[in-house]
Amino acid sequence: MRTVLLALALCPLHAQPAREIGIDSHIDTAQRVLIDRADISKRSPVGHVDLPRMKEGGVNAAFFALWVPTYYKGAEAIRRTLDLRDAMQRLFDLHPEQIGLALTAADVERITRSQRIAAILSIEGGHQIDSDLAVLRMYHRLGIRSMTLTHFRNTEWADSSTDKPVNNGLTAFGKEVVREMNRLGMVIDISHVADKTFFDVLAVSDKPVIASHSSCRALSDVPRNMTDDMLRALAKNGGVIGINFGEGFLNPKDAEQLMASIQNLTAEPALTGKALDAYAAEEFRKEMRQAKPAFATIDDAVAHIDYAVKIAGIDHVGIGSDFDGISSPPKGLEDISKVAALKAAVKKKGYSDEDVRKIFGANTLRVLREVTGK
């Protein structure tokens, strides 16, 4: 018995027991790191996310979106993606004791076990590969493990949910993108895509996909939310929906303002280089300044989680807050530290500890493991 106890004491796995893993499948904090040189290693009075508040909210892993607006075209979109990747690398290099890059589910487990934040990098917009699979492959080599196929506008190979359809879903090249992402081990993200694109993706992909930051269209009728049929199809695929905390995605009264802002998107600037970057920085800051009280509350987020579970099942629902990419978060969910309150509210709804563990991390971790193979 003494020998067994000694072996257990010396075993690293027992010396550092696995922690409960909380995953947010979409945050836009990389924008703040690049544009404002935000030091997210310290608690900040601005923004929705920093590492201390992540820990406070029980979120010890997140998909950090390298979002490039669609007015960045071709090589400019690639350049901007690399700038964002560099900004995140500076964060990793400056604070290795607090945050680490995760390429696989095993990495997420290893990094969180060491009391650090695990960062999974994602691309938010298929235009960022400039219709070139070689670029996609290079992103993978740079440690990027997920890509949203479209953003607000169509790409040349996939239709967006907020643009006029021109591709009838996925083109032949779009299907090549899906197959190549499967082969590489990159998570396919179908938030932002048109309904037809979504179903085309599921017809091609042999791996589960995610809707990293979408909610339920039955509760808030915006095109970026998922219909019941989409939720059922996502479940059949083995995928996960990450419920978006954006006010318009949760509450129909806020949805009216969201739809108006989408329809009022201005003409794209004819700029390049530093001039384009300056324009993007001002647009980002202006959007964040436009925050105003929302109708949405934490109860709306609970309702969307509950609804998604009823339609898709407990194994196919997660959270994808869109923090630092939304201007007016719900009352009670003002920043990522409040995810702990959301978890408590879901438990109060009658969900078991195991159900909550799945919703707030385990389901998304499973998809990452199935896609990356580790």
C-alpha cells in the first residue's frame, strides 16, 4: 500500500489534477491587442476580456478571433491577418506564465492544468485566404486552428448570411476549402454563413463543425442565428453551437437595431496599407463607443442555451460570447467575468453539474479533439 501511495504522490497527473475547462468559442480581443496595444495580462476598466477576468469567470480557454473586416481585399487581408497573428504572438512571448497557444485539445488540457489560459487562434472570414489553399495551409502552420468561412460579405466561394446570395451556397472551390480544412485538422466555423452554405458544408465535411458565435433564430430572428432545422443538422454532424451574447442575437427588441446596422453598412474605402489600418482602427473604436443600454439580459442568454439544448441536445451546445466584438452586452453579462453568473443561472434552471460542464467547455473541447485528432 505504501508503494502505491508513493507512486500516486510522485505521478504528475496526481500532483496537478485536471481542472474543469471553460471554453468561449469566440472573442474578438485580438483587435484590442493589435489596435490599442491592450495589455490583457492585467485587469482593465475597458473592454470585455482580459486574463484576470477570464479566470474570474471560469473561462480558462478561448478561441481568439483574428478578424479582418471585409473591406481588406486580397493581399491586404492576408497582411492584416499576419499583423493580428503577430500581436497575439507578442502576448504569448511577454506573458508565457499566463497564456499559451493551444493547437489541440491535449494542449488545452495541458495549458489549463498549469493554471494558464489556453488560446486557440481562429480566422473570422474566408476572404482572409484570398481564394488560395496555400495561404490556408500557411495559416495552419502558424498555429491557427479554426476559420469562419464568411463574414458580413460573400467570398468568391461562399455566401454570407448578410449579403445577397451569388454562389448558391458553396462553390466547387468552397468545397475544396472544406475538404482541405478537414485534412489539415482545422475547425470549420459556420457562424456568418448563409443557410444554403451551412447545409452545403455539412454535406461535404467529414468532421464536426461549430457555429462559434450564433444563437437561436426562433427566439431572435436575425439571419446569423440558427433555425431549428440547422440546429438538428448540426447535432447530427456532431457539432456545437456557441451561444452569442450580443444583445441583438438574444433579444428581438435589440435585433431591430442589429439588422438596421447591417443594412446601413457604408461603402468600402479605397485605401491600402497604413491608411486602411487607421480607418479600421477608427471604425473599431467608433463601434465600441456606440454602446447603449440593451434590452437583453442574462435571462435571455439562459433562454437561448435552454432552447438550443431542447432542439440540438445537451452534447451540442456551448458558449461563444463575441465579447470585444459587441457594443452593448446584456445586463448581468457585462464582461467575461460574468460567465460565472451565467453558469449559476443555468444550474438554477435545473441542469446537472455534468450538463453545465458540457455546455461551458467540454462539448467544444470534444469537437477540437475530433478535428485535430489529439
